[in-house]
Amino acid sequence: MGLWVGISKEDPKVFSGYLAMPPKGFGPGLLLLQEIWGVNGHIRDLAEQYAADGYVVLAPDMFWRQKTRVELPYDEAGTARAYEHLRAMDFAQADADLEVSIAFLSGLPFVDGGIAALGYCLGGRLAFLAASSGKIRAAVSYYGSGLGQHAAQLRSLTCPMLFHFAEQDHLIPVPEAMEWLALIPRQTPVEHFVYAGRGHGFNCPYRPAYGQGDAALAKGRTLQFLARHL
């Protein structure tokens, strides 16, 4: 089982993350980036799953500047609160927190084989920002919203990336996603998949959009991608 660890301190709040270890006790590092519902049970489950696949997984609490360890359910009230946290998020500060998280993960003695980032929804955007830092080897973005606001970083991206998009995503129309991808330099190793008939959040079994087959397919592609680049 994983545990919460301190990443860095800034009075009066503490920046922490959920750390899950692989069975062998060492492996490549994986920065697992949350949805808007925080580092909740679903994100911790994912951390355990990827740890079982051999990764040292850190899921940083990216809402810590507003409230530490936000953990919200996927019901109407939880979603309303989640969007409040999203609207209050400062992405310049989030960039700084990503750098601190990468430095923390890379400094762990049992991380062996490089570091990648993997994120969902908000976390998909954060995974791209982590890739833009030039401090990780690869990144995976599941239906990352808001990438159009980072055109300059898209144009200068050199980090290998894998994007998963949903054909019926109400937040990210596929034509818009393709416009983002067209900004990335051709020489950058980039892969993308569009999942037919699926909506935003298809990877999460606690949401109505969940699609078991495509979630399994996307995870397999993610593991293959990570194995090639770490």
C-alpha cells in the first residue's frame, strides 16, 4: 500500500503527495497527475496499479495551495466543488509545483530508469506542462483540457508524448485536439489515439462515461509507450 509523503514545505501549508512503490522496491519514476476531484480513491488506485506494473509512482496534491489533500466524490456536489478548485488554480504556481515534484521524485534513491508524467483531464494538461519543462523523459495525457492555452509550449515541445482523446468529448472536440497536435514540431515523437463513441472521463470506473474495453486498451498503449521511453 502507498502512503502520503511530504514533497516540500511552505508555511503554513504542506505540499505532499501519495507515493506507491513497486513490488521489487525500485523502478522508473511516474508522476501521476490528478483529475479535478483531487488525489481521491480513484487516483490512489491508479497509483497502486502502476506501482504493480513496476513504477515508483508519486501523485502530488496539486490543489494544496487552496486546501490540502482535496478528495472529492464524482457526484453533483463533489463536481461543483471540484470546479471551484479548478477555477482558483494558478497554473504558474502549478508549473513550479510540478518542478518541485519532479525534483523530489528524481531524488528518491529507488527511482531507476528515468521519470515520466501521466495525467487525466486537468492532470492531462499538467502532464503536458511537465513535459514542456524538459525535465522528464516522456508524458501521457488522457483527455487533457486547456492545452490550447499553451500554444508556445506546444510549438517548442521536444519530449515524447502520448495523447488519448475521446471522440464524443464535450470539453475537447476532436478537431480542436487535432489543431493542438498540429502545433507540435514534426520531429517530436508524438502518438495519439481517438476512442470512438467515448466521452470525457472514459478511463474512470466511477463515472458514467467509463468504457472498460477502451480504458484497458488505453492503459496497454500507455504501458507500451512508457516502456519504450523509460
